Amino acid sequence: MEVTAITRNARMSAFKGRPLARACQGLVASEALKIVEFSPKKAAAIIRKTLLSAIANARNNNGVADAAGLTVKLCVLDESVRMRRYWPTARGSAHPIARRMCHCKVVLSDEVKKAAGKGAKKEKK
């Protein structure tokens, strides 16, 4: 089972929040909340809001009793529209400014990831 929550048009550049989103990915939802709550970045508030919304969706719409035990399968910040502005400069000219926005998407899953990679042990036949 997968539960999704999306925050659209958050007033922040997606580039600045992606490292925090990657840090939350693959963790249990309660651990991801702890990471986000103690981060000083602006992206932390947006990801926290979306993560809490996904947990509430799991409880209310899917009837999951312990929604904090779900794992964060996907946490991404994608680019959204840009507000175009202009900065006045010398001799009556102007420089364009793009005020960026982003979409935050969090997908929670009840599946447990199997260990894979360098530290995983291979099964013998």
C-alpha cells in the first residue's frame, strides 16, 4: 500500500531543498520527522508539512493504525512555475529575476526495504 501527499507551489527553490529530501528517503516516517524537525533549513518546514499530511492520509483514508511506522518510499522536490520579475539597473535598463517555486511530493509505503549494496550478505545455495 502506498500513500501520497503533495504540496504544490511552495515558495522556495527546489535546488535548496533536495539534499534534505534525499536524507529523508528510505527512512521510517517517525525518523524522517525527527530529521526534518531539527533542521534549520526552510525546506524542512515544507517537507514536514507534507510528511504530516501523508501520515494523516494513511490514518484517515487508508485506516492504518500505526502510520508513523511506514517508510518514506519517495521524497522529492520538483520545480514549479517561476514568477518573472525585473530589477531596475543603470541607464533605464532592467535585469530579469526568476522567483522560483517547487512541488514537494512524499510517498509512504508499508513495504520493508531489503538490504542491498556493499554491506549486504549474499545468500548461498
